[in-house]
Amino acid sequence: MLATAVLPGGLLGDRYGRKRLLVIALAAGWTTLVGAGLGIALATASSAALTRLSTQQAGVGSAVMQTVQKVGAPMGAAVLGSVLNAAYRDRLPLHGLPPAAAGAARDSVFAAVRVADDLHSAQLRDAVRGAFVHGMDATLVASGAIAAAALVLTLLFLPGARPAPTDPGRTGRVPGPPARPQREPQGV
């Protein structure tokens, strides 16, 4: 399988650059790996959570899980994006820049690199990159802190193992045709 990717990879690498191709391949591989892992983990966790609910509570439980899934990702992106932006702006050296250039650099990393290139300032370009890396570091620390807090809260509030609720409407069997009674062999 690897051999079938070598020739097209070599041709694409010659045309678009090996570094760019490597970045794209790593990003695609990482996205695939994380997506598959999240798909397996979330499906299993959802199933485990919903099977513990009675028939009367299943609709509410499903609605709560859907709400958490739909709101959690945008909320996480907003919080972590705010941390990144605040840390980036905190480390960005804007003194001595014209107001328009400083405003553009404050708004976007790409604009800040463009400003540095327009001013022919390698020092400013390095400072912008350093500020962005600092922002990413702060974002990763915040992510780790949120994950640690979630772990502690889970350990504190997750109920212990207990038997599944008894519900006459839930038998735990997969629905299907009723089992046929066994007949005794005749003529033996």
C-alpha cells in the first residue's frame, strides 16, 4: 500500500513542495485518526449513558446529550480562541508601529506577518511568531486545566456502579420474533 503512494507523492512533492505535501498529509492523517477515535468513543459513551435510563427518561437523556454535543464544541472553540487571542495580543510588540499597521497586526497573525514583511522587519516577524506560539502554549495549558477539572468533577460526581433500573417496558433483550418451543422427537 505504501508503494502505491510513493510515485504520486513524489510527483506531487516535486510540483507543490515536499514540506507543504508533508504538512497536508500529516493534517489529513491526524484529522482521520482523531475523527475515528472520537466517533468510537462518543458512540460508546452515549450508548452506555442512555442504556442506564428508564424508558420514561430516555427522551430527556437523549435531548440533553444532543444539546451538550451541539453547544460544547462551539463553546470550547470560543473559550480557547479567546485565550489564544488574549495571550497573542499580550505578547505582541506594537510600540513604534503606525496605528493602522498596529491595528492590523493586533487583529490577525497573518496581517502581522504581512506588516512585518512590508516593513522589512525580521525582528517583528520573529516577535509575531513568538507571540502566536505563546498564545498556543496558553491555549494548551487552558485545555489541560479544563480536562483536569473535568476529571476531578467526574470522579466526585459520577455515581458508582449500580444495577440497571428495573423497568417492565425494558427487558434487555433485542426485539424479535418470539422463541419457538422445543418439540420432543417423535418415534424414538
